[in-house]
Amino acid sequence: MSFFSLLKGKSGKKAPFCCAVIAAAGFSQRMDGTDKLFIDICGAPVLAHALFAYQDCSYINEIIVVSREECMERVSAICTNYGISKAVGVVKGGSTRLSSVMNGVFAISKHAEFVAIHDGARPCTDQETIIRTIMTAMKHNAAAPAVPVSSTLKRVERGIVKNTVDRADIYEVQTPQVLSADLIKAALTNAHEKSINVTDDCMAAELIGATVRIVDGSYSNIKITTNEDILIAEAILKSRAQELRVLAAGGRHGS
């Protein structure tokens, strides 16, 4: 039984209304002029794969997609053609990630109690990561998946190594980043008013004193940044499809 089921059973209340905001208004600057969100992998655009994860998640009530103005029709068509029925709106992005996410967050339903903010360029997010992050945010107001950094890190100045960074407590933070609706609205507004360049949504929450809980992420939850990442994402998705086929075959043989 899920945490939400237990919550409903004990309190008699419905599970909290959670909206996903998919940030898809970037410019793919390291993709040689190709918009990475519309590249086909395993039969569907990158963005569609990101949307599938939230469409299929029973803990997500609605989806808002933030897009560049010139791509809004194309994004709407993806939602229609790939059956993203939870998508209730495609909104125009801004000149920065902060302004784009703000546009999305302030377009959510008035009933939304939590917001799951996700990079449209992360097509390999799994249900377990989404649910684990939502459940933790419900208890603590803010949560994000993360994985320990596995590579050695060097601090470099003008091409010269200055020192090696202790990676013992260093994590790579991923999405979805899930926060209470009131918290993320206040956090983004504060960062916007003070013109603070935040690199992720939890950073905005940290700036107003909120505590962000980390949950186990997945090394397969990659963000597509370069052309090489497309090949990796495709391999991950194909592997999962093969896994499902094996499980299905096992079920048939066992029946």
C-alpha cells in the first residue's frame, strides 16, 4: 500500500493535488542548433518520453509544459498525439530558467498543493524516483532526487588545477524537484525580485531558509545536453523495453 493510500485511509482525506511543471523552454545551446526536445528516440520525441513519466504517475493530477513561444504549437501537438491527457496547458517561457519556471508554477491549478518541477530534457525518469520524491516532499515540504558524484573533481583556474575537491558529501541533483506550492511560489518570487541567478528550483527555496531533503536518485535519470547523451538515453529506454518484454514473457509462461 502506498503512502498516499495510507494517508487517505487514516485521515479520510484525498491525496494532495500535485501538478507537474515540465521545463521545456531552453535553447539546446550545446546541440549544434538542434532542439534536443524534439529529437526522436525509441519512436517518440525526447519531450514525449519526459511527459510519459508524469502522465503514467497516479500521484500527478495535471501537467503544465513551459515552452519557447515559437515551439508552443509543436509542444501542444506532442501532448495531443502522444495521449498526454493530464496536460492542461502549454505556457510561454521566459528569458531565463527562473522566469520560465515561474510562468509554469503560477499557471498551475489553484487546487495544487505540491509542484513537481522536471526538466523536459530528462526522458529516462522512472516512476519510483518520482513517487519517492513526492512522498518525501509531502512530509518535509521540499525534496529532490540526487546521486553521489562518482568522478574526481578538480578546481581549475585558467587551465591549471588548483586543488582536488573532496567529493565525500557532493551530490548531483536531478529532477523532479518537488515542493509545496506555497513554498515554491514564495521562493521563485524572492529570487526574481532580487535578480538572483538560481540554477535549480531547490536553490530558490534554500535562499529563503527552506530545508530541502535529498532522496535516492538514479544514474539513468540523465539530462540530455550533448549529442552523446542521446545515444545513452536511447540505450536506457531500449533496455527498459527489453526488461518489460522479458517480464511479460515470464507472466505468459507462468500462467
